Amino acid sequence: MYKTIMGELTRKDAFDGDLLVDEPMRRHTTLRIGGPADVYAAPADMVSLKNLLASLRDENVPAMPLGGGSNLLVSDEGIEGAVISTASLNNIEVIEEDDLQARLFAEAGVPLSRLMNLAKQKGWKGIEGLAGIPGSLGGAVRGNAGSFGYEMKNVIESVTVIDGKGNILPISREHLGFGYRAANIPDGAVILSANMRFQKDDEQKVASRVNDFLREKLAKQPVSQLSAGCVFRNPRGSHAGMLIDRAGCKGMRRGDIEVSGLHANFFVNMGSGTCADFAALMEEVRERVLKSSGIELEPEIKIAGRNAER
Ligand SMILES: Cc1cc2nc3c(=O)[nH]c(=O)nc-3n(C[C@H](O)[C@H](O)[C@H](O)COP(=O)(O)OP(=O)(O)OC[C@H]3O[C@@H](n4cnc5c(N)ncnc54)[C@H](O)[C@@H]3O)c2cc1C
């Protein structure tokens, strides 16, 4: 069926970009874990994305958006249906800029690091603490990425999504209901773009804050190893990393997955780790933390794919 969908799209000249069958997801996640997606598509432009989503909808094929794959644990058994990468949707446009503020339009696949560099160069404040967070703008909006008290929501005015029925909808900041690592995006919707507003500051002050946060991140997190960032959400009033450390879990290992000795809420893939190992280690850490602190940790990473919730 997937080959038919792809054949139709190509025949009608309705799709430009990468369109692959049985594409290993380990190639597209920062953990380097994940079995094959039935279809992996990276549309080159918005029209191709819309045409692709319409074809998938017609055939009832599930579709999962993918940014940088930096918050994802994908099943060893892969993903049913289509994974839609936003990587090629990466235009940025400055809409207006004066002495006080700048307004910006950016597509979902813009790397957060590119946005950060632009803000740093121009002296735009609001997201300095997000320095060093990998992934795309779309992923950062979806999970309201945050660090050092800064959150993506600080600069978002509105986003545009395409919903499961193919409607293109603007969603204003008020309706996005941003919370801790969360935003109200309708199920099955793909974030296409965001409108942002930055307040202006002295360029050197912004750059110095960005550099300080980056230095701290590099010192405290295993950023050069394969991970998907924090595994568990911070419980109200506490820190998952501290609870995991106090439960004696640093250095614990299942197969090639290890609880980082640098930051206990990061699990790192030492080479050939699997989703099964990762999930087993999560379970064991959760049990130990529950026993030692009475607190039940909840996952922060997104777990996706066949039998992922088993
Ligand atoms: C070393 C390291 C450090 C990190 N530090 C932090 C940190 O300090 N703070 C923090 O918050 N996170 C951190 N993370 C986690 C991660 O980088 C962020 O959550 C990031 O914002 C995820 O973006 P992404 O594009 O990689 O999303 P992906 O991993 O590709 O996707 C994450 C989720 O968002 C959905 N999604 C992605 N794009 C779209 C879209 N266009 N429309 C709709 N849904 C979409 C996906 O379907 C999935 O459910 C870290 C990760 C690593 C590896």
C-alpha cells in the first residue's frame, strides 16, 4: 500500500523531497535507536507536505511528525505508518525590527540552534537559556522546551498547524496553553511554522548570557554522548536527576544503555543500545526512586512506535 501511495504522489508530480520505505529510525534520532518506519518522508516544501498528508489521510495511514529526533525513544520494532520530517521546511523571515523588538516568521524545521545564533547575533532576548538544546523549532514548540528558567513560550505569538483533516489553522499564544514541557497542539496536527516576537537588548549582554548557559550545560550534561535529553519530568518541587542520584542509580546499565554519571536524568547509549534496554532501565530506575523517595517519576521523553507502551 505504501508503495502505491508513493507511486501516485510521484506520478502526479505532487511530491518533492525524500520518500523512503522501511527507513531505520536510528538514523534520525539523537539516541541512535529505533527500528524502521514504514515510510519516511521529508517534504521539500509546504505543498509537498500538504499533498503527502492528504494521500496518507485518504488511505488511513497514521503520520507522526519528526523534528530533530532529540526527544524521542523509538521502538526497536519501528513505526507503523509514516514519519514526516520537517527538516527541509526551514525558512526564516524577519517581518519587522526596530530598536525595541523584532518579529519573526520561521518554519517548523528551522534548527533551534540557528534561531539561537540569530538571536545572539542580533541582541534579541527571551530564549538565552535554551542554548545547546538540539532539535527543531517545531519540536521545541510542541514540548515547550525549556532550561534555566527560560521556555520556548517566551517568544511565541502564534503557530500555524495542519490538522488531521487537512485544515490549516493558526493557533494564538493564548490557545496554545503552554505548560511544563507541554503545548495544546491538536492530536495528529503538524506544526508548520511559528510567529515570534523578541525584545531587543544589548547584543553583548545577550551573547554573554547565551555563552554562560551553554558553558553550564556542557559542564553538567553529557552533551557529547548519545541521549535524548532528560528521561523523566521533574516532579513538582523536586528534580528527577537528584532523586535518581539519591536512589543510587548513577552508572546503572542495561545492555548498552547507561544512567549518566554526569547527570542522572540522562540515559546514554554507549553504542549498540536498544529501545528494550532503555525501557527496562527506565522501569528499574522508576522502581528504585519510588522505593527511596516515595515519588513516582513520569517520562519526559516521547516514546513512539510499535508496542512502545508495552
Ligand atoms: C543533549 C540534549 C540536551 C537536551 N536538553 C534539553 C533541555 O535543556 N530542555 C528541553 O526542554 N529539552 C532538552 N532536550 C530534549 C530535546 O532536544 C527537546 O525536547 C527538543 O525541543 C525536541 O525537538 P525535536 O525537534 O528534536 O523533536 P523530536 O524529538 O523530533 O519530536 C519530539 C516530539 O515532538 C513532536 N514534533 C516534532 N516536530 C513537530 C511538528 N512540527 N509538529 C508537531 N509535532 C512535532 C514529535 O512527533 C514528538 O512527539 C535535550 C536533548 C538532548 C539530546
